[in-house]
Amino acid sequence: MRKTGRKLAAFTLAAAMVLSMAACGKKAEAPVDTTAATTAEETTVAETEAPASENQKADIVVIGAGGAGMTAAIQAVQDGATNVVVLEKMPITGGNTTRSTGGLNAAATKYQEADGIEDSVDLFVEDTMKGGKDINDKELVTVMAENSAEAVDWVNEIGGDLSVVGMFGGASVKRIHRPSDTSAVGPMLVKTLNAKMAELNIPVLLETTAQKILVDADGKVSGVTAVDKDGKEMTIDCTAVVLATGGFGANMDMVVEYKSDLAGFGTTNHAGATGDGITMAVEDGAALVDMEQIQTHPTVNPDTQTMYTEGVRGNGAILVNKEGLRFVNELETRDVVSAAILKQTDKQCYMIFDQAVRDSLSAIESYVKAGIVTEADTPEALGEAIGVDGDALAETLKTYAGYQASGTDADFGRESMEVPLDQPKYYAALCAPAVHHTMGGVKINTSTEVLKEDGTAIPGLFAAGEVTGGVHGANRLGGNAVTDIVVFGRIAGTAAEKYVMDN
Ligand code: MEZ
């Protein structure tokens, strides 16, 4: 049974009122039941008459307005939830999803079928387990793979655009789904989720940092305390919480605490990825899993920390060291490629591609615009421009073109070689590995319930996305983060709404 029984608009307007009154230095007041309220004016009157209190009420509080949190909130409302509020500590929504480029991995989709790509849930599970060195929670991986095709459809149904299928590291077949214009997936997804949140009137309190998930004497979730940008504290009583605060890839102290050899590395993460949700869940007894499993992305500009999407390699680019030589199968998993780069001169390498690759992926235009790609008319001139032996680079490209023509990479066994890399212009981008994804986090079951060390669930607490651990094991495959946030975000929204109805 729904406890608060208010229309969604009640929280939206009341919440806005809390913020504006806090800004005026007035004491916040509890929203009264404004089911009948249809205008801001009526709600304002009702609020003014309500007894003074710091408390707000919601059925579900989602902590974190990244991809997982917004997906959970939308799904909960699509399932019938009427009083959902989302808290976001940053001034904008999106979290790390905003920075996501490559796409969403999904198996057995209509888009793969249209391209004649044979894939299956089993193969997706197998690739993900292999990429994760088999320490992944196979049940979670299976649920992710089983729901991946529907995740693509759901994103498209709510106004998104995932229809082009490409190749990524660690995948046996083309499986990563990206926008039809081959642009970065993250901005498209965040824009889509923002628009759906607005259409469904789901309130987001920006610059509002959750501090504690409250539990009652029976250990059930009962609310969330939070603080807004002016330092005003609030408590939101609620029945369920969806934790979707992301990982800790921007918290270098925490990264180094769990994996000391990453000291001094850069990060691809947005500033808000500091692991607060993990700390909050632990305070309530949540178990953690795989915390020391932290992934570096191999192709990150060492000066700007801009990530060059793996899609550039998937569409044909190779990696060469400062001697102009290839040194790895560029489509190996990220742990393997990162480790290989760290063995090269200066622990850096160059990603090399040609005009055909540039034309195949519009995400590349942003790197060119940012001035972090060097171009030249010939391989020799490119080498000279980046301080690499031009003859060696030209020889490497000639050899690679031969491998591409024969279909056999005699040096490193790369299977997908999309293009011969012989179309001027030629391009080079300096790369080094940087912290990218924290695979560890809060332990969940396949219903996204947060689990304690004894395996029992914390009633009313659900989690989805990078705040959780177990899905990706020791190494996440590129494209699986977006699958994770959409699949488990949706499951969390549904589970939280059901929990509210049952409690
Ligand atoms: O999943 C990712 O991290 C991803 C797709 C990154 C990228 O290289 O684009």
C-alpha cells in the first residue's frame, strides 16, 4: 500500500518551496496533502499553513541523477509510482553517463539482426565473464544480458536513438549500440532521460547531497537526510531508496586505498564520482564486493584526460609506441591493453587512424575540435609531426594493411580489422591509461536489493549502476556500463515501486 498517497506534483512544488524558503532563510515546512492542488499558488497557500517542520515525504527517494538514477525514477513512475524524488549533489544531472561515448552492449537485438550479426544472450554472458576474469556474479551478468535487447528498445521508446551496431574490445561480435549519427551515447542518453523526467514531472533537487539513509528499529529504510547548497539540512521520510550515486573513480584517495598502484593516474570520471553512496550504504550494514577491482581506460589523452572512445579502435585504429611499432591486439580487453601501454616508452602510445575511420565515427570530431589529434597527409609526415620515426610508422601501416587484406594479424591475432588504414589524411592521438570504472561496490541481488554480509537484504534499499559491485568482475567490457545502468536502473525502479506497494 502506498503510504504517502500524494500526487507527484505535491512533492515537486513542495520541494521547490523548501529550496526557495531556505534561500530566504525561512524555516522549511512539511508539504501537506496537496492532492487537489493544481497550481503553484494553491500549493504555496497550503504550505504556508502547514506546521513548521524540516520533514518532506516521498514514496521513493532516488539518490543520484546519473543514468541509473534517472532510469530508476522513470521506470518507477511508469510502473505507477506517484511520489518519487531524485536528489543530485551536482549542479547538473547526468553523472558519468554524460561522459559515456561508446554505446550500450546488447545481444540479439533487431538492429543486430538487420545487420546479419549472430549474437545470443549466452555469448554475451560468456564474453562478459571472460572479460571479468570469471569473478563476476554470473546471475547478475545473466540478468543484464537477458534484459539488454529490451533496454535498447526502452531507450528508443522514451525518445532515444540507439540503432547503429559496432565492434568493441572483448566482444565476440558487433554488439555495441550507438546513435544513428555515430555520436557519443552519453549526451544522447542524458538528454533523453532528462526530457522523460520532465514529461513525467519527476522532481530533481540539484546541489542537494544525501548524507544518510535512515532505517527504523526493524532495520527498514525510513528516510534520507540531505543538505542543500546553502547548507540547509532536510529529512525526507520515505518507504524506499534507490541508491544510484555512481562509483569512486574521481576520489583518488579511495582509489589508491583499494589499489595503490594507481597512485598518480588521471581519471576519466566526472568530479562527483566520489563514492559517497558506498559509504552511506556501509553505514547501514551493506556488504561490499570487488572493491579492489578498478579499471583503467587505455586511450585517454594524458594532458586533458579526454577519453578517446574504444569505438575508434573498434572502427579500425591501431596503437603504436613511440618507436612507431604496434605492441598489442588493440581490441583486447582494457586491462590487457592498458598493461601493454604501461610497458612502452613513457608509458604512453599513439592511436593511429585514417580518414576512413574519422568518417565512420562522428565522436572523433570532438577530439579534432579540441585540438588533441595531429594530422598529416602521409604516414611519414605524421610520424615526423609527433616525433616518431616516420619510416617505421609507414612500415607498420603497410604491414597492417596486408594483415587486413588477408584477414590474419600475424603479429597480435586481432580479428576485427575494419579498414586497411590507407586513406589520407592520417591521424595520431597521444594516449595513456587513466582510471575509468570502479567495478566494486555495494552487493546486490538480481532484484537490486542491497545485501548485508549475511546475505539478507536491507528492506527498502535498492541500488543500481556503478555504486554496485559484482556485474563486471575484474574488468568491465566497454559498452557494459550503459547496459548496466539501464537494465539495473529499470529493475531497481520496478522493485522499489513494488516494495512501496507491498509495505
Ligand atoms: O563503456 C565504456 O566505458 C565505453 C563505451 C567507453 C568508450 O571507450 O567509449
